[in-house]
Amino acid sequence: MKPSVHKKHSSTLCILPTALMVEEELKRIARESGLVTGYRVMTFPELMNILSNDFSVKQRQISSIGELLLIKDAADAVLKDADDACLSPIKDSPLFYRSLYKFIRELRQAIIGSKDFEYAVKPVKNKKYSLLASIYSSYEKSLSSLNLTDDIGRQWSILKGLEDYAGLPPSLSNIEKIVIDGFYDLTQIQRKLVKAFIDKGIDRSIIPIYSLENPDA
């Protein structure tokens, strides 16, 4: 065992894009330090799961199928008596509800709630955007009335808990450095999560993958 090497790695929170990369990094650290446990190497979803022990979410989380069904119900309710010609031809496609699901998830991943989206599109006076805003609003209201949350809503709650917490949460109290390695880009939630750790005084190292589309990354 190499105590100095073990301490360096055990006090570092290392975030990688895939479970396979996590496994390979843990093997490398174990060979270097002589110990196989006590390291914080994980993906962002795994980090969220750890943080959920410190910042529990009161609402019951629904599955992706549940999200899709709630979005379908919201769309059907909004479009029932509306002039939805602006949504043609996609509205008649079997992929319509899937497209809405993807659209709303992208907004939520960017931390744009239904009120934010409605405020942003209102000056545009575009019928399609207005309908989309109404559908999104109806979806969020359904979640609230049923005391449910989706996966991204759960992440919002955990992120807010971390941001509002004074210092590091108990589950990561020994962390001194955060390393982000192997990502082409981070979602807005992931960026804010990293920023929350940095704001708490954690040293950081961000190692992006070189991309032909973003050579300055």
C-alpha cells in the first residue's frame, strides 16, 4: 500500500462519462495505490444517487414511460379545442408524442421551467410556441398535482439542495478536488453541479476531449 497515493485519490472526486471508463480508472488507481476501495470515481448519475442520500426528494419519481404518458395527456388536453394546424404535419405522426417528450426533456436539462419558456416565447407571438408552452405548463402542473417528479426534476431538487447547503454534504465531506474527464460537453445541470462544488472551495481539473467541431474546447 502507498498511503500518499491512496490519500490523493481518495480525496478526489473523479467524474467520467461511462461506467466502463469508471471501471478502468478504478483498476488503474488500485494498481498504483495497492488498495481497491475508498475511491470516488463515478458517472454523473452515480454522483446524483450519492447526493440523494444527503438531499432527499419528497416527490415520487415516475419512469420515462410515465413521463411520456403525462406529456401525452397534457398535449391531448391542450390541443383538444385548439387550432393546431401550426403543428402539422408532425401532429399526425406516430412520433408526435415522442418529439414532445424529447423537446420538454431538452428544456428541462437546460434548467428551463415551463414559466421560463412561456415568458421567453410570449413576445414572439408564435402560435406553435404558445401551444408548446401550454403543453409544457400542463405537464408540470400534472406532476405537481400528483406529487410526482421526473428524473430531471429530481436532479433539480438535488442540485438546489447542494447549492443551498453550507459546505460539503456528509457523503462527500472528505473531497478536496474534483476532476471532470472525457466529456465533449456538459449539460447545464452538470455544469451547475460542478460549479456548486467549486463554490465550496474544491479545487478542480476539467479535461475536455478534443473535438473537430469545437477545437478550442
